Amino acid sequence: MTTLETINDVPVLLCPPEGDPIRGEADALDLIGDAGYQGAQWVVIPAERLDESFFHLHTRVAGDIIQKFANYRLGVAITGDISRHTESSPALRDFVRECNRGRQTWFLSGTEELAERLKS
């Protein structure tokens, strides 16, 4: 069950690490609807909730999910250790680096890092 927390005056919907995998656009839309209903501006998704296909860019799952969040002007933070994926994929490593330069999608170690980023 998701929970709403305020982090540095920003309403954030936190997804628990346990639960059904987030596999694609339909699952993203469910989270976006939940976030909208609760008034969240950001959604935090633990990396372990993402289906393995998310980390293989050729599947387009990551792009499709992230695009849905962008369309609804909702920030999304993927939290946790994804180093096993980025170490084996230069394309994913570049994708993560580019996302982290922006203001809409971040790959972070945890909610503490999110709190730091939301300060600015």
C-alpha cells in the first residue's frame, strides 16, 4: 500500500518495496492515478518493484513508464541499488546520468537523497 509523505514541503507518494512488479504503462498509470488522488507531486518507486525489462532499454519499458509520468507532470524517483544493471549496460548508465541532470526523473540511493534534491 502506498503512503503519502511530505518531504521538504513536497507531497511524495511512496511505493513499498514489496508488491506486484511494475511492468509497463498500465502499472504506471495506476500509480499516477493514486498520486493524483492523494495530491502527490512525486512518486518514489523502489528499484526492486520494477520488472527486469525496465532495465533493458531495448524493450522501451523504461521510456514508456517515464514518459507517462512526464505527460502528467509528475516527478518519479527510482530508489535503490541498480549498479548491477548499469555496470552491464553503458546505454542504461548514460540514461540514468541524463535523467539525474533533469528535474522530472531521478535514480537515487534512497529517500534521504530525494530530500536533499527537493531542497533546491
